[in-house]
Amino acid sequence: MPEPRISALFSTFNRRDLLRLALRALEEQTLPRREFEVIVVDDGSTDGTAELEREFRGRLEVRWARQENLGLAAGKNHALRLARAPIALFMDDDDVASPRLLEEHLLAHERHPEPEVAVLGFTDLAPEVAARPLMHFVTEVGCYLFCYPRIRDGAMLDHSYFWGGRSSCKRALLAEIDGPFDPVFRFGCEDIELGLRLTPRGLRVLHHRAARSTMIRALSLEEFCRRVERQGESNWVFLEKHPTEEVRAWAHLEDLESQWRRVEDRLPRITAAARGLDAIVDARMRHGVEVEPSLLATLHRHYWAAIDAHRVRGSWRSREASLRRRAAARPALVAAGEAGESGESGESVDRDEAAALASAGTAAAAVGSASRGVTAVIECPAAAAPSIVELEVAAEVKVEVEVEVEVEGAGDRDARGETASRWGRLLDKMPRLHCWNGEWVHGGFDRAFLVRWLDLLRREGLDRPGRRFLETGSGLSTLAFLATDPAEVITVAGPDEPLAGRIRAEAAALAFPLGALRLETGFSELRLPRIVLDRAPFVDLALIDGGHGWPTVFVDFFHASYALKQHGLLAVDDRQLHSVRELVEMLRAQPGWEVVDEPGRMVVFRKTYAQRMLPDFGGQPYILERSRKA
């Protein structure tokens, strides 16, 4: 029997009906049957998955194996041990392959025969799945599941794009390392962590869009929150194995304790608010009712809050479990060392730790369903068909008023009330901080614009204490930031030391907290590199203002984007200037940036992707469309 050219590998658990559809799709491949094999590892399923072996016997060359429930990484390793082909394609059991999927993976490897080149295919959503607001959000907006909007076909990517379920690689590359997947990861990070270990061996990931598959399973918000919580658990394990700033930033683990304290008591209410909004918008879409942009934007904010809160809880629980294990293991290690048996005892401790980490996913408690206010008013039962009137009342009255209040705890309301009081004093006084052509002026923020700016900060939750701001100009915006009791405000006043002094004096006169202010004088393009380049992403909002000629606005954007957190805001002022307008139009066309608001001459974007920098020019649509053909 000839050796196959490619092995399609599945590790599956309790998804019999989905797996059946995935296997049927492989019966329709354009690649001749003799040139590929299919391997399914049943990871301890209890739903009758094993019965599929008899169903596909004689229809498709499938090699079946069963193991106790050990998790995704262990299942993938098991499948790899059984594989015979030089190319291994890792597949998900809820994805259906296009007819050319296997052939396209092989073609990409033939064009790039280097052992270190892996191939990332493209996965879209089935129409009925894409119609769900949550699924659209997690793939196109928040990019929690896939982040295809920000990568181009043919791009060579780093290890963070070695995504399980849609990537293939040469088995010769995997043979060079132990594992290769680390079974400590039952769910999440097993693919990226392997990619990181392959990086010293030159791993590059080619995105080949023609290798297509379709996800056929829609996740509910509860299911996705459970999924991302398990991902958060694995994120902490990933950091423990690779304690670098790169991994810390990728896993969103900067200042984890502060992240957890901010959501610990509010998580049930955050989840309830998101669940209620999700039910409303989903019902509207299913019944053909138009969803207003403001309602959709509100839903997205609540999705972000709920999903990120569950990720943080997963990471925090994993961290606490790790600390408990270390504390418990320490006396045993000391005793083993005294007995001269540290090697054997050390191995035992390692196995215990691995087992505890492996079971972390199943030990996480489900989100509590108890909540106050919101769900009793706006949650729609799945089987109900709400009337148009019910939807209108729920969406327009309850969403805009009760949900926003319910997400906040009492402490938040007090803090935001204090911020509003400070903003009131700022609007009453409106200091004239700038002297232009001999006249003292407010700068670019007149009263109407300042009111709209403050409303934007409030709507985006940036009026709460502890936020971090960066701006390349100084003035009333600086005072507005200081009024929120921020963790940090970095502002570059230009080569104008008197302006810096006036800002400090006005802040003191208004009784604004000054301890967080870092006021630099000099040119932003020279000051920003030393401010941002040695830190993980830390900025919640960056404002580009001042010095708008060539190339300053683009240099400022580079550093501001580098410092900006995922989901953070970038405000670009003075778009009437040609240089600024070019930046704005580039960002409008660039995947990973979405317009939040356009107050006056300013455009405010949200950065929805995790990477610090834009892709090279090949991944910038604005540049490609305007470049001459070679």
C-alpha cells in the first residue's frame, strides 16, 4: 500500500454528530484517496463516537484510536504517533473541509519545501453561524476565536499564527523536539506554545487562504465564556513555562492581580448584562428587526467586558492553584533533598503538578447564574419569539439605562460620580492654556467639543480610576484625563516648558490628582521611543495631537499603537491636515481598526487586534491599493 502524502489528524471528545460531518467532507476531497489518510483519536468520549468507526468502514481510510480523557495536546500527540505521511494537518471536529482543502495544503508545502515552513489555512463561518452576533464578534471584531481580518493571503507569519485545527507542518520539524505538544495543556495554548519552541528552529507560518474549511458550530455566550476561562487557565501555565515579556503580553497577564480585583465582585453582573443584550440582538436578527449601530456598539462593549473578565478569572485561578501546589511541594522537596533522593522525588512532584494543571480546566466553576436587575428585565428565553414592541422597549429603554448601571458596582458609581464632579469644574472654568499669535485660547477643545470628548470617555468606561492615557500634545485633554484619577497620564507638551507649568498649576487649582501625571517637554517623535518601547502594552487611550507634519504623525502613530492595549482607543486629531488625513484613511482600510466616533476634526478608532504593530505593506490594504504594480 503506497504511503500517503498528507495525514489529517483529529483529537475529538463528545462531538459525534459534528465529527460525522467533518469526516463526510473528507470523502469529497479532490485529492485521490490513496494520497491521504485520516486519523481520529477519541479522547475518552461517552457519546457513541466509537460507533462512527463502523459507519465509515469501507468509505474512507480512517485509523481510529482511543485514549482516556487526557486533553487536546495528548490527543494530538497520539495522532502524530500513528501518522505515516510527511505532512501533518491538524483539524477541528467542528470544521467541514472544502473539497480542495488537503490538495491546497500540499500545494503550499510543495511551493515552500523548507522544513521550517508551516501552512495556516482559512476558516470561515457557516451562514447560520455567522448570523449569530456573538460569532460575528469573536471572529471579526474582538478576534477571540480567529483573527483573519488582520492577515493577508500569502503572508509569512510568526509562531503566534500556528493555530491548531487549521495548520499543517512537516512531521520532520516536529521530530526535532520532545512531545511535541505539551500534555499539560488540556485546552488552549498547546499550539502557540509548540510554535514558540519551534521558533529557534526557524518556524515560519504561511497563510494560504485557498486551503479553506468552514466552522459549523455556533457557541452561546455561556459556552464561549467557559471556553475563554479555560484559555485563561492555560495562559498562566504558558507564562510559567516561558516567563518572558512577549508571552506575558500575548496572554494579557500584565498586572493580573489588578485585573482580577477590578472584576472579581462584578463578574456575575457583567455576564448577566452581556447575556441580556446578546439575547435581544440575537432575537432581533432572527426576526428581521434592524439593529441600530448604537445598540450593536453597546453589545460589543459588554461582550468585551464579559469575555475578558472570564479570561482573567481563569488566569487568576490557575495562578492561585500553582501557588498552592508549590507551597505543598516545598516540604517534600526539602525532605527529599535531605534523604539524597531529590531526583526521584522531583520527578514525582513534576508528575503531580502536570496532573493538577491538566485538570484545571474541568475544575473551574461555572458562572453563577444569580444576578440582579438586568436579566429579570431583558433576558429573552431561547424558545420565545418576542414581539417587535417587546424588543423595542427592551432595547431602547433597558439597554441604554439599566444595563449600563448594572455593570457598575457601588464603588464604581462613586468614583465615576467624583470624576463627573471634576469634569463639571473643568467645564465651568475652561482654562485658556495656549497662547497663539498673542491671544490666550482654549486650544482645539472649545466647550462643545470638550463636552463631546467627556461623553466619549464616559461611554467607553474611561471615566473610571486606574486607566492609562498617552497623548502627544497637552491642554484641556490632559486635565480631562487627570480628573478620572488615572493610574498614569503621559503627555508630551512639546518644547514648551511654560505650558507644562500652566497645566500643573490649573490641575492643582481644580483639585485634580496630580500624582499620575508624567509631563514631558520636547518633540514627541524623540520622546516616545524611550517611554513606550520597554513596556508591555499599557495604554487605554492614546491621543495623537500636535506636530502633524511629515513624518511626525506616522512616527507618533507607530509608538502610540505599540503601547496601546487590545481594545484600546486611538484618537487622531486634525484630520483636515493632509498628513493626518492619510493616516486616518489608512486606518479606515486596515483590518483591526474600527471607527468608534468622529467628533469634529477628530477620528477615534478602536484597536481590535493583539499585535503591537501593523503587518508589513503586504498586509496594509491602503498601501496595496495605491502602489504601482511591479
